[in-house]
Amino acid sequence: MKRTGIIIILSIILAALIVAASAGCRDEAESIETSLQEPVDTLVLTVTDTIGLEMGDSSYVFGMILQAAHGADGNIIALDMQKACLSVYSHDGEFIGNIGAPGPAPGEFQIPVDFAVFPDGGIAVTDAISRVISYFDADGSYTGMMSGFFPTPPMSIEGCPDGTLVGQHMPMTMTGENLEMSLELSKWIDDAEPCFTYLSKPMELEYSGEGQASSTGGPDFDFAVGPDGSVLVAEISDTLFSVTGFSPDGEKFLSILEVRDRTPMTQEEIDAGDLGMSIMIMNGEASADMNRMETTYPWRNVIGSIGVDSRSRIWVELVCEDLPVFQVYDYSGELLFIAVTNVEFTPVTRPTFKVNSGGILAYDRDPMDYPKLYLFELVEPEFEQ
């Protein structure tokens, strides 16, 4: 059984203070803009190949895929949390090699949770336990790290054309005896202090005995970086379709905001539960664990992910539908077309999709059978070729 995403629970013990936070979203917008457009074409995303085996060659047997994307050279990169490395494949699925290895040394990973690719072929990997972002060149050789993050480095990152990073993080500050936490989208250049923040949303904390503060819900969003360095943000909500675009320097250029009716989960989805990763940091030592969490909120989110392709088209995945559906926009907010897959994934078997300049793929984080990558190709009208 599976769900499409991973809920990350972060626990930090500082003296008698325990903080637990998990991502989710039930926010309401202060103002609503609804844009109705003419009907558009529906195009098909066709599965051209898969990468992954249940048993056999270890180069093709995955432990747990946390992220996958096309590299700058068109190769396919998969981050395997259990193997603690990146596996690299050619565009036709041939294994090329691994980047990184398990361990605490420079260039090694303890709990890698995401990676970013750069136009020059370089790669950055964020490690929740080591609390660093490691950098590799186009050949996969380790070149250095960015350290000094507290309590963790950004848990999701994207590379920009100028070599900077955009990432989602949860900074914490103490105000008197109270802890304040927010979910932010920021940019980093070469140290742990962000150089710019695109957006910041406070997270509500509930305090209980023994100095414990917890948040089991709050703001959440997905984001993507376009070929020109623009940043696209999709709010994760069960009632809103919300997409915002920022220029590389943070100026807002796009806002699509619509109200949607709530879509209830099926009983099968509720029974499947959520896959959660718990990270505990105590006295400088960190540990992580994966577990399944009971679903207590029986509504589907409207948006599941956002991506930008090589033609600067914005791909917004709808997870309120039973089958994978994408609404694809240009930078002006015009709806260009709708895309559907030629494989009838169900809400429980739906993989996680990734759209970037290299193409479109999907991967199973918690599969019904065994982890694999799906390679997609968009079937477009001839006049658009």
C-alpha cells in the first residue's frame, strides 16, 4: 500500500524542549481570483520504458526512491535512500554508475533526502542527518559541501542556472520561552544563511507538558525552478488551486488562484495511510526512521506537484482526480493543454511525478510490488514538434 508523498516529521531535543513538525496544508486564502478559460486539447503522456527490477542485477534493484530527475545531459538520476547513493542511468535505461556512498565522510550520505541538478551537469545532495549539502561535478566527483544548517538543511532543493540553490526549509527561533517555526522557500549561494526568501508561512504549534511543542499540520507547498531561474510555487491544499510565479530576483509575475470543492478519499486510500520519515536530533546526534502513519484527514489535496519543462511550460499535477491529470500553462497563466497518462494508475498506485528541463518521469516511493522508474514521452500534435 502507498501514498504519493512522504510526510517528514522533525524532532529536536534541546534541553527539556522537544519539537515535532510535519508537513500538511489546510490553509485558506485571504482573496480568491477565479479564471475561466476556453476548453483545450487533452494530450497523452506515454510510458516508453521502466527502470527497476524486483530481483537480479543490484544496479537495477532499488531500496527506496526518494527523488528522481533528468540530469543536464539527459541521463536519469535516482536518489535511493536505503542505498544512500544516487544511481545514474542513460536516457535509454542503461546503468552508468553511482554517485556517493553510505557513510559520514565528505562525499558520503547518511540520510539523503533530495538532490538538485545544474545546467553545467553538477549535482547537489541534501542530507538530513549529516546536515550538509554536498556538491558533485558533472563526472560525479565530490567537490565540496555547504554546512552549518540548523536544525536541518533544506529538505527539498532545486538548482538555478547561476549555480545557486532554491529550497524549502523550516527555520526555528525562540521568543522568550516560546518556539516559533515557519515554512519558507529561500535561495542559498554558498553558506547556510539564505540570501533571499521568496515566501514564509508561520506554522502553528501546540504546547503540552514537559516542554513539548508539536505541529501536526500547517502550510505546505511544492516548487520548481524554470530554465531561466524563475521559481514556480504550488500550494498544497484540499480546497485551493494556487500557483504563483516569481522571477529570479523574487518579483511576482504569475498568480493563478481558484476555489475547488473538496474531494473525499476512497476507503482504499484511507486504509493505505501515509508514509512518514521521522528525524530525531539530540545533542548533536541524529537518527531517522520510516513508518506508516494513519490517515486522519479524509480529503485529497487539489495539487500534488509542479514542474517546468525545457519550453518553460508549467506542469501542475492534480491529485484530486482518480487518475493522473496535468494542467499545463505558459508563463502568462494561459492554460495550454491537459495531459493524461496512458497507464491507469489508481489513487493508491499513483507514482510521484517529476517534470524538469530533461523530460518527464515518475517513481514509486512505496510501491505495491517493487520500486521502479517510469519514463514518459508527451505525444504532441505534429505542428508543435
